[in-house]
Amino acid sequence: MKQLVNSFFFAVTFFSLSISSSTLIAQGNTSYWQQNADYKMDIQMDAEKHQYKGKQEITYTNNSPDTLNKVFYHLYFNAFQPGSEMDVRSRTIVDPDRRVGDRISKLTPEEIGYIKPTSFTQDGKTANYTIKGTVMEVKLNTPLVPGATTVFNMDWDAQVPLQVRRSGRDSSEGVALTMTQWYPKLAEYDFEGWHAHPYIGREFHGVWGNYDVTITIDASYTVGGTGYLQNPVSVGHGYTPPGQKPMPPVDGKYTWRFLAPNVHDFAWAADPEYIHDTYPGPNGMTLHFFYKNNPEIAENWKKLQPKTAALFEFFNENVGPYPYKQYSVMQGGDGGMEYGMCTMITGEREFGSLVGVTAHEVAHSWFQFVLAINENNHEWMDEGFTTYISDEAMNYVMDEKKPNPHAGSYRNYLYLANSGQQQPLTTQADRYATNRTYGISAYSKGSVFLSQLGYVIGPVNLANTLKRFYADFKFTHPTPNDFIRTAEKVSGFELDWYLTDWIKTTNTIDYAIKSVETKAAKTEITLERIGLMPMPIDLYVIYEDGSQELFYIPLRQMWGKKPNPFTELKRTVLEDWAWAYPTFTFEIKNGKKVKSMMIDATKRMADVNPENNVWEAP
């Protein structure tokens, strides 16, 4: 916790301050439940044709209180076809993702992606299904009553698309296969119903379960990804224990078997030129690194390995223990994307960028993967919390010494807030009008949510909230309300107002020093609330004799007072300020002349007009 808490504090030049440094019930529902889907898959890969045949068996348990008459599957590869929703949206949005643009519309029949089911049964009997784009609806022969288990079997043919977005073959850096969103994936059903979202551009939500996956592929390919390899002696490629030789391939191919317990997705990548390194991580885990045999990047990938171990140590201490015994950092994809026990990142980067993208994607293991936040509905929680903690980690692991590692997130948010293009963070991920609005909202405004919460409740309370949230809700699908309730329990504050204004509205924060009047030995100060979002106020005052004082004005509806974040600075706690009152007036009666003052010298409050936060004596 020490690293995370200390990074909250930083010197403010203007003031020259001296600063010292069992799962609960998710969704607030006392009858919480979640579905379970155990996968067995056998994949026969034709790497030359970029095609494969799959067999899948899912043992599905209905833990809900509802009888299910149908189920939905995601067929993500179908997005990579001309005329798909992903294609059309990319060609009609005003600021398309440059990685996509109009590329899907130009794919040839040999370059498109597809997943084509050839048979489907429920408990051995054929069931009818309908495919529309990237979603398949199956009408169940036998309704699945609460508590019942059924077995779905599916055979399918598939083609790996030319790499466009996240998944695919022959990436821009020459990685042969990035196999993400590559199999028929059962959609999640939870307290909100089915989450059968089409694959348009954003991210994912999945069902917890155990995966048993075998992949048969040309013997020259090295494979890595989710899960624990069960037959390292058989396949070689850096897996075979010292002193042992791999088994010879059968018909020129190896069969790789991976088991992945208690995960909600499975991803893998393969390339005949992969270098495979291992490095010891904290708590007995093993880190795997897969990167192209390219001398220009090898040095950076070697240097990345101890930094990745340090990142895991930081996240373990400041969020909670990583629950698996392996993690793979793999060159692939089109930027950086998180998956179970692994990430796919582009590898031809400067060292700082390589560590930065790894930090962000590794941090997702806590929020996207173990907490399993719904990225379709609460993308700001996953991306924002990940951005927050990875910026903290980079500041520590890379010794960046940034006074505020989240300054970039604040700049981005303030740009959006003043642009007139904001949409509430409750917007479904695909419904943002522009990619820029989505990106700033999810990553930057989501990160500021946490950093600013530290301003409201204090950095120690924020650090403890993050750790308790992870401890209480890991392996569930917590909601924003679960998080804010955790913060309330840790801090003792009432915080529903904070969640409501920051997430459900586009209200902004704007406080001002309206007037300062000196009357004999007293100074009368009037502050003004201009924006609609309320906040508590830290007012920093410097007197002409050089002494300093902090005046703290709690927000009435918080029903609490944060600890003094600057223990070496005198703090005076004033009466609370109720939101409906547009102004707040108080007097300084110590006889000292005020030289200057500033609202929130730490700049952790996202005030959209900081110019009116400062006053200096004429």
C-alpha cells in the first residue's frame, strides 16, 4: 500500500508545501448467483490455409432462478466480413479506428473470418439455431430449470481472418496466429438477463468455468496463452523440462493440451518464429514471454521480463494476490489486449512503451479478468481502474517520479468536459457517438473517478477500498454500486452522490474564489459553486509571513470528514457546505494578512475551470 498511497502526495510549486509521505454478494443482491460453463474443445488447425475444425462440449449449469428456453453464443470471427456490423460502423462513425477503417470491406473470401457451426446438440439431441451476424440463438429442446445442468455439443468450421482488430493471422509485425475471440462462446446470463451483444468494436463479458483445450497444429509452431500446458514433454518449444527431449511429432504436428481453471475466456497465439522465455514471478508463479526472433526487439523483450515481475508484485500488494500460477506476455494483435492469464501486445516498441503497454494489460488481470467487470455496460470501471493502477505502477516500477501520475487522464477528461461532446458513463460501450468520446470516457474519466475519490475520502481510504473491493468481489461480476458501497464501508462516508453525478450525468465541477475582503484583523472569503456537481473543498492559504494553512469544507451530504492528507500542514475544519447553497462564506480571524490562496492545490479535483480557483493579493 505504501507505494500507492505515497504517490497521491506531491509538492505544489505554487505553495511550496512540505508533504510527508469469501466473496461477498455482488450486485447488492442477497440471492446472488452466477452461471457456470465448463468447456472441452478439440481444435485441428490447418495453418497453411488459416482454417480449423473445432469440436466443443459445454457442460452448462443454470444457477439462476429462471427457466431458460434458449441460449446465445458469440461467433466473433463473423465480424470480419464485408457488410458486418463492425465493418459498417467503422465506415460510418466520424472518427474510425485507424486500425480498422474500411479494411474489413476489402477482405477477400480467403481473408475473411468466419465460424460456421455444422452440428449442435443438447444432451445428444439436435437443437435448432439461428445465426445473425456474430450472435447465434439456440432454441432448447428441453427447458433448463433452475439448478439443472445440460450438455451442449457443437462442431464447427472456421477461418482465421487477416488480422484487422485484435484477432487474426499475419499481423503487421508478422505474427502468424493471434487466436482471440476465436471459438463459439456461450453468452453470459445474469441478473440483467442475456448479454448477447453483437461484436461491433468494444469488449467482452463471459461465463465462469473450467476449460480443457487441445490444439493440433504444425510442429514448427510454438503455442502459448491461457491455461497450464499439460504435456510439456511432448511439444518442446521451451516447455520441455531440462534434461528431457520432446516427443517426435505425429504426421508433422504436435497436439497441445491446456487446462484453465475458473476463467471466463481462453486465448492463444502461435508462430513458428517465436522465442519462448520464462521468468520467475512472485508467489511461485511463472511468467512466459513469446516474441518474434527479431534481433531489433530481443534486448527490450529481455529487459521487459524483470519489469513484468515487478509489476505483478506491485499489483499484488496494492490490489490483491494474483490467483493463477502463470501469465504469458505474447507478441501479437494490433496494440494491446487482455485475456485470461495472458495478453497480446505489439512488440516493436521503445522500451518504455513496451513496459507501459504490458503494465496496462497485466493490470487488467485484476479488473477485467478476476473481478470480471462487465465491459459492455461498465467499460469505464474496467478501463478506468486499470488505467489508474497501471499509471501508479509505472510511476513506481519505472521510477518516473511524476508528482501526479494521472495528470494525463485529467487533461483528457477536462478536454472532453469542455468540448460539449460528453456522454454519461452509463452509455453502453458501442453507443458512444465517437471513438474519441468512448476512449476518453472509459480510460481517462474512469481513471479520474478513482483519483478524485482519493481527494474526497483520502488516499489511505482509497487504497484500502481497492484492496477490499478485490478481496470481496473476486470471481464475481461486481457493479459500480458494489464498488461505491465498499468505499462507503471503508471510509464511513455517504458516497451515492459521487457515483450518481460522475457516472450517470455529464455534470461538471466548477468552484471559484468569488471574493476576498479584508476587514481590520479579519479576512472574509466567499467561495462559489458554479458547476452542478458538488464536492468538498480544500482551500490552501499562504500568509504574508510565509506560513500556510489548509481550510477544509466538508460536503454536507457526505456525512463525514476526510483525514488531513498533509499532516505537517495546519488544517482548520469549517462547517459543511450544502449543495443547494451556491456560495459559502467564512472568516479568517487570526490577524494574518493573506498573500494568496488556491482551491485544491493538489489538482485532484477535476475542476473544469481552474483559473478561478486562484487568488493573489493585489
